[in-house]
Amino acid sequence: MDGSFSSTVNTIYDALRDRIIALDLMPGAPLSPAQIRQQFATSATPVRDALRALQEEGLVEIKPQSGTHVSRIDLSHAVQMHFLRSTLEQAIIAQIAASASATVQTELASIVELQQDCVQHNDLAGFRQLDIRFHETLFRATNRMALHRLVRRESGHIDRIRSLHLPRADKAEQIIADHSAIVDALRARDPEQAREAMAAHLSHSVVLGPELKAEFPGLFV
């Protein structure tokens, strides 16, 4: 979020956003500014600024008549963000493959191993954070963190679909297989193979979006 905000605002924003993305705070759930103030031992202004930042991302709805709620998932927005993210990450992974960077390969392979440990210990929260780290590594390696911030800011809806998808049987294993295929393509120094592996990886949850909406209609717009 905007660097002009105070550290307190950023702390509140990050904590609420993480809980919304992880579905700890479900779509439609009420948010009490008074309870948030109490939780973070702060005044009304930082809470208001954090909630407004989340509102700008489409993750929170603030209505004077009905209060503040977590927004429902917008499937159409998720589809658009999938297109943007997939386009960017395919280009980035192809660039990394062409550069034959052993450092990036090693870092990504290490993340995959840590994800395997998370699966063995049924640690979905840790697994999710490592997934974020895997993709952030690509943007950092190519000096495109401004694009990463843009993608992160606009990805709340598609990320919640992924969180809804993650507990399904074999989903975590599928992600590990996808990430391994991406690492293999980098080791092969094959930009087209890397691009195809990334495209396949990012497509799964958005393809299941309509099915998830039919299964959990109350969570979607």
C-alpha cells in the first residue's frame, strides 16, 4: 500500500488483508472498527485508513447504512486479474529461463522443498505463504517489484478463489508439481517450456471459478 501511511495503518492493513485472503474473514463477514481499534490498541484514524485502503482494493465494503463488511468474491474481476498476472508471469519466467540464473533456480527449488514439508505437516497457512514467496521471487529476480505490487493490490479476488480451492484433495500436491515443472524448465534453460509451465500452473483455480461459485454461492457477488 501507499508508503505515506503510518506503520500502524500498515500493520492493521496487512493483518486484515492476510485474514481476508486466507478466508479467516469470510466474504460477507461484518467488520467492527471498534473491535479492530481494541485489537490493535489504537485510535479510530489508523483503522479508518486501513479499511479505506482495503475498500480501494475491493476487499471491504463500507456502507453508512449497513456497516463495514468483507466484500464477496467478484469472479469477473478474478478472471481479468488472472489474464494480467498470467501474461506478466509468463513473460518473466521466460526471461529468467533465457538468463539461466542458477541462483533463482536454487531459491525456487528450496521453496518447493519447504512446501513439501508443509504438506506433510498439514500446514496450509505456511504452504500459502510459500506460494506467495515463490511468485514474488520471480518479480524480484527481474527487478519488477513495482509490477508485483500492482498485481498484489489487484489480486484479492483471484487469491481468495485460490484459498477456497487449496483445501481440496490433491490441490497442494498439484501446486508442488506445477512449481517443480517450472523449476525443471529453468534448469533446462527453455523459455517456451517455462512459459507453458507457468500458464498451466496459473490456470487451475480460475477455470474452477464457476464451479466454486456454484458450490459456495453466498461467497460470491
